[in-house]
Amino acid sequence: MQQPLVEKVQQQQHQVSITRSARFRRMWAKNGSLFLMALPGLLLLFVFSYLPMFGIIIAFKDYRAAQGLFDSAWVGLKNFEFLFGTQDAWRVTFNTLFLNSLFIVTSTTGAIFLALMLNEVRERSKIMTNFYQSALLLPHFISYVIVGYFVFAFLNTDNGLVNHTLAGFGVEQISWYSSPQYWPTILTSVNLWKHVGFNSIIYLSGILAINPEYFEAAKIDGASKWKQITRITIPLIFPLVIITTLLAIGRIFYADFGLFYQVTRDNGLLYPTTDVLDTYVYRALRVNGDVGMSAAAGLYQALIGFILVVGANWIVRRVDSDKALF
Amino acid sequence: MITTVSRKSFWDRLKSSNLIIHLILLILSIMALVPFLMLISASFSSEIAIGKYGYTLFPQQFSMEAYDYLFRDFGQILNSYLITLIVSLGGSSVGLLIMSLLAFSLSRKDFRFRKPLSFYVFFTMLFNGGLVPWYILITQYLHLKNTMFALILPYLVIPWFVLLLRTYFAGLPTELFEAARIDGASEWRLFFQIVLPLSTPALATVGLFSLLQYWNDWWLALLFIDDRKLFPLQYLLYTIQSNIDAISQNPEMNSGVIIPTQGVRMAMAVLAIGPIIFAFLFVQRYFVRGITLGGIKE
């Protein structure tokens, strides 16, 4: 049987396309509905997360709303030169890193102590433990607008609780909203108040995951409660502490906008100690209308943030690959 | 000798009853709750009392005047309440559906595109284009400014919540899926009739998170809403406070703007918090379990 070569090739191609389409059909029959299920979410992420990534080019343009994204003129690194030519860029970078570091240290330490204490009482007084947990968790669910109201009730100059109390002791009242030097402490306290309960749950669940036989064996050997905590509980939750801390460090270039905007009431007098990258980017865009510089600051934040989070994750994977983000 | 023995046993009893720990936890819990108490107290105080005694833990002169005022002039706050309700309920239910569908397909080991699509979803947690391109996209290209969509769409899919749901779905016993498939159930039926009913803790947790995200949001309104008719509750509270700041900085600006008194502002804040506390108590039992679900790896 001699077939002309051309015909043979055509036939083979035909077969290939049949098997290809058949394979596709089979593949689709198996995965099609799962893919369709994923589709709405994938599309939303495409629009609201991936499209803006292309918009990064704004940082290299002299953006004019009238000309739109594509027709605005390219300016190279001008926006970055302006950004880093000011004192502001360094100030907001410093504030972001400094305050976030304070937050990480205080809320991690606080959460561990809280988890240890809750663990001690949880077995014998369930109702009280439930009450403590609920009370400490509640601040996590309140918006920063309301937190701003709370802080105002404490600190406003004329009739805030703190100044009233100070006056009661005959101490001179302090104009809190115009004294930047107090704000790292105030913001750290507010952050602690808001998040420590929530974070403690993570550590408490870590403690609960410890094999109870360790504690029973220690008890039989006559180890005191204190010894059990320092020799069993803390060493065993330490990897968890490292991991949550590293992941927090991965996010250290991002500030909690609500905290810095609402709680300080965006008060210009407080900027020296409270202005952070997120508030700076927002203000450059919405208040000063400097779109190019705002985009440059945003890209600076996103890039360093990306490097930090990937780096932190790399280390986490070395410590405990199960806990790594990716 | 006897005294030392009894003293020692007293200390032992004290230690074993954890009294000190209870005391510390009680104080911390009270500290967590004090601001709420002050807010409620101020909302029930007369304006004169706030002026005279400042903010206090308990009302110095009990008065309902703030609430009377609010219920008499209910227009704006009722409108904002409605906007917030629509946005929160609509956004969180649609979001929960879209996110659980996505999470379900990503949780399936036999789904061919699981790996690349998981990466596609979770990469957005690591990198983003920043505020400016996002803002320009929404305002200039999607034209969502001053629409309710601007308050809903950006929060519909939160990768972190998808992760939580995916982890939970992945932990469900696969034998159930097999059995259903032998019975000829489609993926959709599997999802709606088997997976969802088994996932109440995860759905309740993510649903509450999502609901709170919408309920507490003022950020999207700050960026995209100028129209008072579309102000959500939190943003309304914010604008009142910031108008007061602006006026106190330049008093000549105060031309006919009516400022609610301090008591009224606090009463509005109480009304904004109320439903949160209610929702919180309602799903709290699922909660601790839900939060700790976030074991992240596949």
C-alpha cells in the first residue's frame, strides 16, 4: 500500500485534530464546570487587581486626565526624582517602618501573654474565658471612624476624659491633637487595643495544638506551672511566633490607612510623627492632585513591599514549609 | 511554724485558683470595653453635662435628647443606614457565593488548572498596582464614581477569604464527593447540596468578615462618593467629624452648616456599632475555629 505523501500527512493532521478536539472535549467535560465556577471570581480579580498593575506606567508619565493613561507624555524617572528630592519621602518611610515595628513588637508580645493567661483559666472557667475573649475581640470589629470617635472622647482638649482627669489632679492640660511627640505612643496603644485580642486567638490555637501528654508527663515529674510554661509552651509555640512575625515584617511597608487617617483625624500638625506611606500616597492623589508623584510613591511601596514579603516568605519556608504563604 | 504553713497554703490556693490571672484578664477586658461605655454614656448625656463634666464612663445627667433629635430628623441617617444595609447584605452575600465557588474549584485536587489559577488568585496578595492606577481605572475607565457599584465591586473577592474557604473545603472528606459522583451528581449539585451545608463554620466566619468589611467601610466612599444620597453610614460619621474639624480651624467657614451636638454624634456612632455587636454575638461560636482555619498551604 503506497500512499502519496501529501495525503498521508493530511490524514495524520486530521487524526491529530480529532484527537486534540476529543481530548479537549474530555478535558472540558472533567474540568469545565469547575472552571466556570471559578470564572466570576477570576474576572473580578482581573479587573480590580491585574488591570491596575498595568497602570503602573503612570509612575513614569506626566499624567493628565484629559489625555488619559496612554496619551500622557512619558517623563522617565522624573516623578521619582521629585519624590526622593523631598524630605517627605524619607519621613514617611521612616514613620512607616518605625511605627509598624512598634506595632509588631507590642502586639506580638501582648498577644502571647494574653494567650498564655487565657490558656491557664480556660479549662476551669469556661464562661469567664468566653467573656474575656469576646470583650478583647470586639475592638477588632469596629471601624476606624468609630475608633476615631473613641480617641476623640479621650483626648479632645476641652472635655476629653484625659484632660478632665489631668485637671482634676491640677496638672496642666495637654493639647493632644497638636502635640506630635505623643502620637507614636497613642497610635501604638490604639493598635494594641484593637488587634491584641484577635492575635491572641492565633497563639491560643497554637497552644491548644500542643500534645497534652507533654504537660501530663511534666506534671508527673513534678514540674511547676511556671516551668511548664517556660519549658514546654513557649518553646513549642515559638515557631508560630517567628512565622507570624516574619509575615508581619513582610507587610511592614504597608500602613493601616484607617489608623493613621481617622485616629489622627488627618491633622497636619501631627504629620511629623504620623504621616506614613499610605496617607502620603492618598494625599498626593486626592488633596494635592499630584498623580504622577503619588503613583511613583505607590510603586515604590509596592516594589519594596513585594521584595519584603517574598523575602519573609522565603525565610518562613526555611523554618516551617507548611506555614509559608506560597 | 503554723503560720508559715497556713500562709503557704494560702498562696498555693491563690495560685491554683488563678485569681491573679482572672484579675488581670478582667482589667484588660474592661479596658477593651471602656471606650464603648464612654460612647454610650455620652449618647445618653445632655449636651450641658458633656460640656460641664466632659466624657465620662456613666451619664452624669441622664438624657434622651440626642436620640430624640436623631429620630426627629431621621432623613440623612436613615438614608445612610439603608445604603449601608444594601451594600453590606448585597456585597457580602454575592461575594460569599463567588468566593466559595472559586475556593471550591481551587480546593479540588483533580481540577486541572488548580495550580496556575491558585497562583493567579494569591499573587494579588503579594503585589498590586497601588492606589493611583486602581483609582484611575475605577473613575476614568469603569465610570463607577458616585454609583453603588463602587462601594460593592472592589470588595467582592478578597484573596485572603478565598484562602480560608479553600483550606476548609480541602479538609472535607472526599469519599462524600465520590459517592455523590457515582450517583451522577454534577459539580454544581455537589457544591450546593453537599459542600455548602457541610461548611457552616467557614461560611459563617467569612460571611461575617465580609459583612463587617462592607459595614465598616468608609474608604471606598472617601474615594468614589460625593453624592450625599449615597453616603454609607461610616462615611457620614466621618464627614460630620471632619466638617467640625474644618470649622473649628477656620470659624468663618461656618455659614449655615448645622453641626450635630456631641451627644447626637455619639448616638449616631452607637447606632452604627449596634448591629455589629449583634452579629458578633450571633456567630461568635463559629469564630475562634474560623479564624484559626487559615492554615495556608495546599
